[in-house]
Amino acid sequence: MKPYKKAAQPGRKEKPGVRWEDPSNDGNGVRVDKGDPDHTNTTQQVDHVIVRYGGTVRGRDGQPIEGRVRGNEDAHIPLIEYLNWETWYAP
């Protein structure tokens, strides 16, 4: 996994985390973000994971999410929950 900082946007602070990308398939990857206790989205208040498998973002149930990642609580999987998944891409 590679450390990264999500670029700060006007009015927002940088967000530290780590990212893993599959060198043989750029549609696969995992991003772990540090939680922000002040965030309005409860799943982003704790350390959380975003999983991309086969080019689609997976939700807490391992299935593709509806819509976009931004503002989608299902796309932000609490790290404590993700650590119990059977594989890196599904519970």
C-alpha cells in the first residue's frame, strides 16, 4: 500500500490515507482513509475503506454500489468491519 494525501479542495483539508492498486488490473484497488469526527457522513467519521473490484466500487455487502462514492455511506466501509471480510473485495 502506498501512503497518499487526498488533495485539499478550497475550504477542505488534506485527508491522509493509504492506497493499494492491483498492478495487473487498474480496476482493482483499496483505499483506506483516516476518519474525520466532524464529517456529516457517519461512516466517514471513523477510519474507513473504499473497495474497487472489476472497475466498480463495492459497498458494505460486497455488491456494486448505486451512484457515486461521494456522499454514499455504503461506499465507505468502516475499517473495523472491513478487517473481518473473507477476501479483500467481499465479506
